[in-house]
Amino acid sequence: MEKKTGKKNVEKVAQKQENSLKEQTVTATKTEKILAVKPAARAEEAKKDEKTVKTAAKKTVKKTGTKAATKPGQEVKSEALPVKEASGKTTEKATKTKKTTVKTGTKKETPSKAETKTETKVENTEKPVEKITVTKKRSVVFIGSEAAPFIATGGLADVLGSLPEAISENGNYDVSVILPMYSAINYEWRKNFEYVTNFSVNLSWRTQYCGVFRYVYRGVTFYFLDNEYYFKRDGKIYGHYDDAERFAFFSKAALDTIARLDIYPDVVHCNDWQTAPAIIYLKGMYYPDERFRRIKTVFTIHNIEYQGKYGMELYGDLFGFDPSLYNYVEYESCINLMKGAIEMSDKVTTVSPTYANEIKDPYFAHGLENVIKRNAFKLSGILNGIDYEYYNPATDTHIEKNYSVNDMSGKKVCKTALQKLLNLPEREDVPLTAMVSRLVSHKGLDLVKGVIEQYLSEDVQFVLLGTGEAEYENYFRYLQNAYPDKVRAIIAFNLDLSRKVYAGSDIFLMPSRNEPCGLSQMIASRYGTVSVVRETGGLNDSIKAFYEGNGNGFTFKDYNAYDMLYVLREAKNCYYDKALWGKAVANAMNSDFSWKNSATEYEKLYD
């Protein structure tokens, strides 16, 4: 009887211990779920659970069938087991301790399969977070009075049509351009402009309307500022009686556009006197605003001859300049806008390295040599380039037949087509010399007048395309009448015809007295027309003498008509040596005048 009672007691104790163990495991599992959002805490608690469960398992007596795992005379004790509650706290489940003596003979029992160790394994499945660095892209805003292909009268338009695109393609800067919205902009462009906003601009005592339109072209965002009072003018975009007021308004409106659209850039890049007031306003009147104060400014001199000079009576009444700016903008008892921009900008550039040195000399500086010398520490020259997609004889739809440096057969066709178009004798054996130029004195036209008839006495042809001063227009009309079988003078500005002249000519003449950069010699070279230039400004940086080390053209240094004539004849004689001339043409076409190198130099300047 005693034996049966003892056996029952042992079974009860073992059953109670087993139930306690199961409760312990379930509670630990719940706790693990609760702590799932905290992997580190969960792992730490799981280790504690594992240790507790192992200890409990060792002290637990397991059942095997109806027999208890005991030895004869062994005492079975029930001990308190730690239990996990849902709150995560550990409590003890109390049990009474009973002492039972069991007589089982000498049979030794082994633990059954039911005796197991309960372990809780926690795996951290979260992957380490990759560190991401976010860097704000730098930005530059160009402000200018013209840009191709929207509105163009000269080299400035080519620069603002190509340089921003080249910088954008490099991928280091977000690039925008701000322009006046002239009524002369073709409707085919204007119809695509997107209206953005409008606001009022305060210019001295005036308050003027300004509308903002946006158009994205070749990766560059163009903003056009609309005011019909200032920009709805028939004909030319410069040379109006109120140009000072027009471009003062535009400069101030450009800065207000930056603020209105919240596009504060790292760099503002202004060009020539028309946008010089933008730098003066920014560094003077807008400077207290921290958002403007951190902007760096670059001012590019495309031609130092045009400086924006006005009487001092316009200082406050028109420009609205603060009195503190007087010493910056006053020069020789008048307002000089270019002088003010040079003094106040962070960096000053010109459009070629040679020109940057030349404008320190009174001969080239037009009175600003002392200002340039004083600011020489921030002056640099970067040679302009040309748009290699726009000017490409292999794809140009304006010319009679496309060609490339590897297949020049198309150039002969273009020459014949040009002679036919202009009603000149169609002769391949005669060198055709051309000029595409504004007809103004600094283009070296006085040299041409001095010796061109001596050149025309030889077996040559000469074509001129351009407009300008009446003196030169009339002279070239005279030449055409005097040499009807050799000379054609087209007094016009015609982009389509200019392409045909570049492609159909053999020699391109550019004898400038001063030339900040010059693009025509680059375009001519791109089309395989060999240039004859004077060694000044950008002409000196882009064209090197063919006979002096594998150059790409013919050059002369002194501003002398007979020096020009000598080199022109040198090029003509080279033309008759087809092998040598072919090499000169190939050198010209292989010259790199793309914007890639120039854009990289500007980015270094911005940084």
C-alpha cells in the first residue's frame, strides 16, 4: 500500500514539474514576441531564458511510462521554478516540498526520450544599414543679354548658347540662363515657353512689371524675363535711347527672379556691360541678405571697348545705386558699369588668355588699363569654343554636300555650288578667299582696303559677307563693281549663306586689329577652310603658323597691310601644292575647338 502511494506521489510531482516546464517555455516564447522590436534586448533576455530553462530541466524529474526516474532510496524534491510573465519580469511559482521514499529493488532506470533540454535560439536577421552620403549639387546662373539659338547678334550669343550646355553635360553643376524676352525671339521658340510667375521690380522710383517664362533646352533651364515696355522693340536689340534703363531693369529683375523662384545658386556669371549692374546690385544692395551674400560672382569681358558709360545724373534717378557704391562705379567723372563689375566681382575673365594680357595695355584697354592692373589678381583668360554639333560639315543641312576630314570630296562640291550661287566663274583651280565679318574698324578692314586690289590682280576670287559701317559697305560694293569676275560683296547678315561660305571657300581672312576671341576662324577651320589671321587675342591662341611646326593656318604679327598681303600670298601659293595644302586643311579640321576644355576651366574657376 505504501509502495503504491509513493509511486502515485512521485508521478504527481513529475507531472507538476513537466507542466511547469511547458508553462515556462510558452511564457518565454511570448516574451520573445513582445521584445521583437528590440533585437539587442531580445537577444539578452533570450540568453537569460536559455540559462534558466537549462537549470530547470536538470532539476526536473521526467516520467517514463508509469515509472519514476529514481534510484532506490532517492529523495525527490520539488523546487520552485522561475517563470517569465508577459511583462518580462521573473517570478517564482511556489510548490510544496515533499519527501518520498521509493523502494524499487535494484533495477536501474535510464532517462527516457521525454527528458530533453529546452533551448531558445535567437537569430538577428537584420542586415547592417549602408551609410549614404548626400551631397547637394552645385549650381550656376548665367545672366546675359543674348543667347543662341533664341536671339543672336554676335559672339556673346554663341558663348551663352554653348558654354552652359557644356558645363551641364559635365554633370557637376545645375545650370540656368536668364535672358530678356525680346519680341524678336522667333514665335517657334516662344510658343513653347512655360509661364512661371510675375512680380514687380523696383528700379529707383519706378515700379515695373516682370513676367517669368521657362524653357529647358539641351539640359539647361532658360528663364525669359518679360516686359514689353523695355523688350518689345522692332529691329535691333541694342542701340536704343534708353538702353541704360532697359538693362538696369533686366539686371535687377534677374536677381529678383532668383529670389522669387528660390534658386539661389553657388555662382552668378554675368557677361559684358549689359549685365554688369547685376553684380553691382548683388554686392551692394542685396548683400545684407545671407542667401545672396554667399553667392560667388564671375564677370566676363567679351569686348572691353563697350563699357556702359553714362552720366552721373543717372546714378540715383535711374540706376538707384546706393551712395556707398559711388567709388566703385565712378570713372573719369561718369558712371562706368563695366568698371564697377570688375571692381566688385569675385573673379574676372576674358575670352582668351592672350586678350587677358593685352587689356593691361592702354592700346587694347580703352582707358581701363589701370582698373585691370589693379584687379589682375582675379583676372584669367579662357578661350571660347564652338558648338561642334551645330557646326559640323558631316551633318550640316545648309551646305550642298556633307564631308569630313576622311572624305573631302564634298568640299569641292560646296565650292562649285557657292561659285554658282554667287555667279562667279566655276573654277576649282582658283583659290577662293572669304571674309564673314561685321564691317567695323577693329576687324582690320583698313588693312584690307590698303592692299586687297594688289591681291585681286592675281588669279584669285574674293567673297565678303557682312554688314556694318557705311564706309566699308560702300567700299566692298565698289570692289564688286570693279572686279565683277572675281569679287562678290553680300551686304547682309545671313546665317544660311554664312555656312555655305565657310564650306565653299579655301582661305578665310581675319586680320583684326584686336580680337578678344573670335569664332569665325574656328568655324572656318571646322569646315576645312584655312585661316589667315593676325596674332592678337583669341586668334593668336587658336591659329598657329603652318610653316612653323605643323600649325593649322597662316599668321602675321604686326598690324601692317603688307605683312597681311605677304601671308595671304603665302597661303595662296600653298594652295597650288595639293599635298601640302591637304595637310594644312587636315590640321585645321583636326583642331579641337570644342567647349569641353573651356567648360572644365570655368568649373575650376567656380570651385
